[in-house]
Amino acid sequence: MLSKDQIARYSRQLILPEVGVKGQEKLLRASVLVIGAGGLGSPSALYLAAAGVGTIGILDREAVTLSNLHRQLLHGTGDVGRPKSLSARSRLNALNPEVSVIALQASLDASNARELLQPYDLVLDGADNFPSRYLANDACVLMGKPLVHGGVVHFDAQVMTVRPRVSACFRCVFPEPPAPGAIPGCEEAGVLGAVAGVVGSLMAHEALKVLLGIGEPLVNRLLVFEGRAGRFREVPVRRNPSCAVCGDAPTIRELREEGAVCATTTPHPALQTPEHAMAKSSTTARQR
């Protein structure tokens, strides 16, 4: 049963018929791993904690820098130099002391991915590099865990939800990472902070729908946000029977690491211009 304080804290979502007491109890028992305490992980983790998700893991190896602060709202000026996972834990605990926040000061790699993901019901991928994105996707598929993917660059962003072996996974849509040099460098890409807030909030929304079992998650749908135009576009995608990890005859049966690519918030070269994103994604969808 919910306590008096919990009823007060979550009252505005408790009155939603789709949530109610049973739904809130589901959230209190749920666990989510947030990969990256940056521009996407920050708003996502804040909304998950505010909603009462019982256990939130924050995986990030980096320390807070001054250049992070225009978009990474988990951290403040006083946190500069502090490990992001610890800064995030402090902020989330201040927002909702009932939530158990696990600070994981590490990088995701092929040797630790299964161990890191195992305790969690759902994975939210806010990573800032392609090797981590593909590794998170592959691990979730192999382990049967739902994944919420998000990416942001410049004024544009994308988000989708993966139900392993049921819907399109990230590798179905983007089979291979871009070649080195095909994307802007780490300090060249740039991003408007509020755009990260838009897609990070959507990622939390997707996670809550999956955990509650309500609504229509972005399954087999890539939602593209074109910030300059203030427009959302939905690109239909579907599971690729030839996908290397979730296809009918997968070639990826053990976790592996893709070649190192400069860390950036760029979700994929196809997103560098909205027109190219739509054209390429639509072609991919037709080919599938």
C-alpha cells in the first residue's frame, strides 16, 4: 500500500486511470538503467525519479565540466570536476529520497555489459558515442530487455523504443556505425540544450509507458524532431530479418565492441539534415 506521503507526492499521476495505485506500485518496484548522465540522461533520469521509479542506475565514467552545464541539468556549477554518476545521484536523491539511485562510475564495454544490465527491467540509452549505442542495443536484444534509444545533434533529435526480437532494433535501422570521419568531431557537432531536454523527456515518457504497460510506445517507429521547424516526423521502421543481432539467422551471438568513434551527441549521419534523415530512413523502412 502507498503511504500518505506517496499518495501526496504522486497524486497527479495517481488520478490517471491508466496509472492509479496499481500502476504506481509497478513503478515503485521497477528498475531502469540510464546509460549516460548527460544531455539525454539528465532530463530522462529526473522524470523517472519524479515519477517514482524505484531503482535507477546511472552509468557514466566522466566528470562534470563547465561545457556540460547548458544541457546536462542533473549537474550544477558546484559539481564541476565531480564524477557525473555521483552528481546525478545527489540531484536525484534531493528530488525524490525514496528512489534508490545506484551510481556506476564505469564505461559500458563487452566485458561488463551483461553484468551491468542484468539487474534492470529496462535500459535507457543516452550514450554519447556509437560503440556504446550499438553495444547497449545488442546487449538488450541478447538479454531480452526493452530499450529506449535517443539521439540529438544541432537542433534535431530522434527517439525509438525497442522490444527485442519483436520490433526493429537500433541495428535494424542503422546496421553499421558510420566510418571514422563521417561525423563531426566531438567539439564540432554542437547542440542546443533545450533540444536535449525535448528528446530526453520523450525517452522518459517512453520508459514509463513500457513499465506501466500502457499506451503505444514508439515501437517500429522512429520519431524525428526537427528543432528549427518545430516539427515532429514519424518514420515507420520494422524488424529486419537479416539483422546481425535480432534477425532470423543472427551473426552476433556474443557481445562485441564496434570500432572506436569519436564521442559525440550525434545520433547518426542520417540525422545531420532532416531531409536526408527522412529520405534515408524511409528507404530503409521500404527495404525492410
